[in-house]
Amino acid sequence: MGTFGVDSPIGVLLDNPRTRAVLQKHVPALLKHPLVSAARGMRLRDVLPFARGTVSEKTIASVLAELAAI
């Protein structure tokens, strides 16, 4: 359906089992990050700039593609 993507709040992605699984698969360190709870209200778009340099563009593209397919 494409209801999840860059405009999705991190909290929504973490609370949904299917989208959480996508994050766990591609960026497991995000789920363990000490500031993840502080980022729950932020959109994925807002946190992506912090991931660049530590998460490859290919991984980011994979996450976005899988989220869009849910």
C-alpha cells in the first residue's frame, strides 16, 4: 500500500511489528541506540541525515523500498 516511508514517525515504525522487522533486518543498531526513544516523534526523513555515513545509501534505499511495500 505504501503507507510507510520517509514521513512515518519513528514511533509508528517501531510499534508496528512488520515495519519494526524491516528496521531490525537492515539497521538493528537503531533499535538499540540510547536515543531511539527520544526520536519516536521524529519522522524517518528527519533522522536519515544522522544515519548517512554509518548506514549505506543502499541500505537506506532497501529500508524505504520495504517500508513502501507494506
